[in-house]
Amino acid sequence: MGLIQRAVEEAGIPTISMGNAIDRMSLIKPPRALLVKFARGCMFGEPGNKERQRRIVMDGLEALQTMTEPGTIKELPYKWKRPDPS
């Protein structure tokens, strides 16, 4: 995904990744990334928690404007509140 993002960025379109494993995100090196401490496959939080999901989308949109250094990874402060869904 990082390769695709870099190509899209070169075309002038900003991108952002979301992930829950800092080691993988550091290897992939996306232009911008948000680190979330959620279960795999649930990058926006617990199912049904619409308010938190909306906040995370808004955080992502804000990060597109404020993260200017290539390779920046920002950790979001949210914590998973339900048992792991796997």
C-alpha cells in the first residue's frame, strides 16, 4: 500500500494510512499514517460506536492537513473497549 500511496502523492493527491502495528507501518513507510490501538480489521473502533468512528475520520482528515513530514506516524489516543473480536 505504501508504494501506491507514494505514487498517488506524486500526482498531488494527499493520502493517509491507518494501522495497528507500528513495526509494519515503519517498514511500509507510507507518506502519512495514523496508529490506532484497535483489533485487526477495526481501524475505526468498536462496531456501533458511531461517535468514536466519526472522531477518527475527523482526526484522519485533520492529519492530512497537518502532517507534512514524509513518513510521519501519529498515534491516536483511543483505546479498544471491548473484548478482541477475533
